[in-house]
Amino acid sequence: MAGTRDIAGPLLLIGCGKMGSALLGGWLDQGVAADTVLVVEPAMAAENSGLPAGVTLLATADDIPAAFSPAVVIFAVKPQVMANVVPIYARFVAGGAVFLSIAAGTPIQFFESALGAGAAVVRVMPNTPAAVRRGMSVLCANDQANADQRNLCGSLMAAVGDTAWLSDEGLMDAVTAVSGSGPAYVFHLIECLTQAGVEVGLEAHLAARLALQTVAGSGELARQSEDDAGQLRVNVTSPGGTTQAALEILMAEGGLQSLMTAAVRAAEKRGRELGA
């Protein structure tokens, strides 16, 4: 993960919902000084919700001090409100800020149009395991973002997990379909494995515990192992045994691979529709 030496502020975080809060927590854990972070979040300000000590919470962009010059402006708001929110921050282009967006389906071209010529933009697709510092974030930058700005944005996302870069923004919808939406697929697997356990006679609480720990432990084993997932599957499958009997169902024509591919294709298609 990134170290504080790699993350230079000041930082302006627009929106502090679940993902924004996860990012903020990761930055502070990595040693970013709280007093270098400003958060614009009307809902939290209205409720007087607390942020970590030292972080400044503002209700609107109008409350940002005139002398404040962020190194990065992070847009962590819903795609539906981007058109109203983004142009407000165009004044920071002249100060050399890079604009980092986590919005699914919102292309770099949108930010270039909304912010004006010369805006340095980095688009990123993170996922919800960022909340426990196990996220996967894939980034893509426009030509205006220089090497230092790209490195800074990469370090911000590395504070909450692993990172990768794309040169072809057209693949971001595929990334969204695999890793952005992917945690929901895994959670549903836990649900399905739990229910299957109940249907073969286990009590619901025990089935849920077995399913959750099995998925969590298998994921960690796969992360640490030098073997790929296919080999790990082979390692646990004894010829003629119980695992093989189950895999003959899951790996049959129309089985799990077909379902997963169809699901990812549907998510990728929807991402393209949202960005159209």
C-alpha cells in the first residue's frame, strides 16, 4: 500500500458516502494529515455528523476558503448528480489540480467538457472491499494528467487495496462488470451456499457461518498462493470424491461459468448504456 510520502495534499473530497468514507479512512490510516483534507457533504453537514478529528466538513462548495488550492479533487458522488456538481469545481483547473472520479459509467470526456480545456482527469473504478483495505481499483487517465498526478491518484487508491491501470478507457465497463460489481456476486454466492446448506439439513446460523468462512478463507488462500485458481480447485478435488460430484454440476454445460459470463456481459452492457 501507499505510504504518506506518496500522498501529498491538500485533498478535496466531494461526497462522503460509503466509498468516500472508505477512501478517507484509508488515507488517514496511511498518515495523511487530517487538516489537509476538506470534505464537501451537504447531508453530513446538515446532520452535524462527525468526521475524524481534524478533517474539515463543509456543506457546499461556497464554503471552501478562497485560498484553498487542492492537489486532487475527488468526486465520490452518484453519477446521476455529476452534471450539476462537477462544473462548480472548474475553478481548480487553473491551480493544477487533478480530478479523480469514482463514478461508474461516467467517461473522462464528460469531465473534460464540464471542467474545460486543460483539465487533468483520472477515472477509477474501485469496489466496496476498500472499506476493509482489500479493494481493487482500476484507473485510467487523460493526456492532461502528468506522471506525478497519475502517481498521486494511484497512491490514493492504493491506500485501500490493490490497483491497476488501463490505457484503453473503453475497457472500464468490463472492469466495472468484473470487479466493481463483483463483490455482489460473491455475496450472492454466500447466500446461495448458505441456503444449499439449509436444504441439506443444516441449521441456518451454522450454514451461514460455514459459507461465509469458506468463501473468506478460500479467497485469502487464493490471494496468498502461488497456484492459480484452477490449480487450487484441482488440489481440493479428489477423483471420485464429494467435491468432484459437486463440480460435475457446477462445471456442466450451462453451469456456473455460463451463468457468470452472462452476468458479467449484462453488467458490462448496462455500463455502456449508462455512459452513452
